Amino acid sequence: MPESEPTGEFGLIDWIRRRERARPAKSPWTKLGIGDDCAILDVGPRSTLLVTTDMLMDGRHFRLEKDGAESVGHKALGVNLSDIAAMAGVPRAAVIAVALPCSGASGLARRLYDGMAALAERFGVDLIGGDTNAWDGPLVLTVTLIGEATARGPVCRNGARPGDSILVTGPLGGSLHAGRHLRVEPRVAEALALHAAAPLHALIDLSDGLSSDLSHILVESGGMGAILDASAIPIHPDAREMSRVDGKTPLEHALHDGEDFELCAVVPTAEAARLLAEPTKGVSLFRVGEITEAPGLLLRTSAGEIQPIAPRGFDHLQNSVP
């Protein structure tokens, strides 16, 4: 019987992942491939590298004429820094590949560099090379970032356990409202501080939305479930503003919008209580729910009712261009 076509972005990723795992030839360097925010490469007894990449396209991830090249450069590096944060790693160096529109290519490249360089300076990242092309199409920009795990090792998505608490580092939703999706603030320092302060069972950055990204943790952890408390989810003021425009509730925006780039951490309950009672300097935390043994993502309303949540994060192969 012929195999069915993969459905959506994550179905395609899973299709590729299963085939890659089945290949007989494996590099001894690769400790973790497809399935997390970064790949993990063990290159020696004293160094574990983290590798991530993201492609951004004009008309899909940004609108160059409206948003400006410096903001685009900032976002392109910022989303990759957020992936390194999601593994509790330290960013080190980046390579950039760019397809520039032929008209005004040199000036555009310089402005993109300015946006990236300012963020690279803040996070101690070297821009070490890449590839430059020009064509008659729109701007396409790809950043590949190399990071390094700390002595405690990287934090993956697959360690959630029943009874663990679910924490997020900031308010969610409405990132498109005032362009906050362009002003990415990678939570690198926060991730490192949390990793040093407590055992983290799982970690992810909220790029696709809380419902979608938390679901990745549940799947990678062997089919766990979770209950989120509606009244505990921190809602960004931008989500409330968007709700006045599109009719969705602020909670819907907080659950599903994405591009907040806050962290979602799964932590043993006792450790979560300690972190909340004795906050780590520079880290805001909100407890939004708990991990359950029974699979499925659920929402506990303020009235105490339990409702299922269908993950509705962004899917590049199914969602239309915004």
C-alpha cells in the first residue's frame, strides 16, 4: 500500500526525520538530529556544539518596504539566538546566506548587516561568513547559528514528566500588532540563569505559539499531556489590542499567536515553587499549568471546566501569507 502524503510542515519534518533515522551511515558527532530547537554535535570531550538555522522571506516573515532592513537583520539573527536559548546554550558564531533583490542590493546588504551586527554585539556572536547572491525575486535571508552547551549540558524537549510544572517567562500574544515579532528579545540570559538555578526537564522557545510549542514537548516526551490554567496565562497588552480588531479573545491570541519568543520550561513542581517564591535575578516566571500522564492538551477555565485545546500554531505549508 503506497505511503500517504505528509500533512503540513510538521508532518513533512517527521517524514524526513524517520527516514534520516533509518539511514545506516551515522556520524559519531551527531548526538541529536531533527526534532528539537537545535541539533547537538559532540565534537570532543570538552565541547558540545548546538546548531540551528532559520530562513526568512519577504512577504512571509516580514515586509521589507514597511519594516526596514535593519529590523529584518535583527529578526533574522534574533530567532536563531532564541533557538540557542531554548537549549540553554551560549551563542558563538553565525553564517549568513542572502538572496538580495538586484535593485539596490549593496545598500540593502549593508543595512541588514547593521541590524544583525548590533544584536551580535550584545550577545557576543561573531559573524564569520556565508554566501551572497542577487536575483530578480524578493529578499530571502538565512542565518545559521552555532552555539555551545554549558557544563550542565543542553536542555531538550523530551524530558517532561507527569506532575511537572509548566512555566513561561513573559506575557504572550499579539506580537504582530505593533511589530513586536520583529523586535525579538532572545531569552539567552534567562535560560542560562534558570539552567543554573534548577533542573529543567524540558525547554522550548515560543515561536509558533504556546499551544503548538508545548505540544512539541508533549510529543517528544513520549506522549504526555498537559492542563493549562486559563486564568494563569499571562496575556500581553498587544493581544488585548488585537482582540478589539479581529474579534478573537485575548486568551486565544496568547495560546496560539506565536512569535513571542518567550521560553516555556517544564520543571519539577517543588523546584518551580522555589523559583516562583525566590525569583532568579532578571527572570520573570509564570506558572501556567502542569504535565499529565494522560495524553492531550487541556484548558482549565476560571469556572473550573476542563476543555480540550487544538494546537493552532503557524504551519508554513498550511497557513496563508499574512
